[in-house]
Amino acid sequence: MVVAKSIALFALAALLEIGGAWLVWQGVREHRGWVWIGAGTVALGAYGFVAAFQPDANFGRVLAAYGGVFIAGSLVWGMVADGFRPDRWDVTGGLVCMIGVGLIMYGPR
């Protein structure tokens, strides 16, 4: 149950951080305006709170593992939101990162 909660929190954190950054990007680079930038800023702030609810009490471990989630999630977000087509090196790198997440967060201690 703890692992399932952790995975769900990582997924929500990725949605908020990557989505928030994408909204800011759209507001600035695509000239969509301050509403998009504001929504992105709120989402980015909410990400910080979600990360704090991870069951593991070690900030460094949680954020290091989340880095791998962010990398893989960013590739997926780009595919869904922007039509990005990852090549085999993108996919391989994302998989390596997710293996790292598993080792850092869920390896036996």
C-alpha cells in the first residue's frame, strides 16, 4: 500500500510540475497570456506540496527519485501534448531513469 501511495504521488507530482511548466511555456513562448502563466505558477506551487506527502521522510531521496519520474514524464507529456516523437535513445534513457527511481525509492534497506 505504501508503494502504491508513493507511485500515485509521483504521478500527481509529475502532472503538476510538468503541466505547470508547460502552461508557463505556452503563456510565454506561444503568447497565450498571463492566465496560462498564472495557472502554471499555481500548478508548480502545488507540486511542492504533493512531493512533501511522500511516505519516505528523506527529502534528498524523494527528490532524486522524482528526477527520474520527471525525465520519463516529460517525454510522455511531449508525446501527448506536442506531438513529440521520441527516438530509441529517448526511450532507453527514460527507462534507465525509471529503473533508477525503483532502485532509489523501493530498493531493500
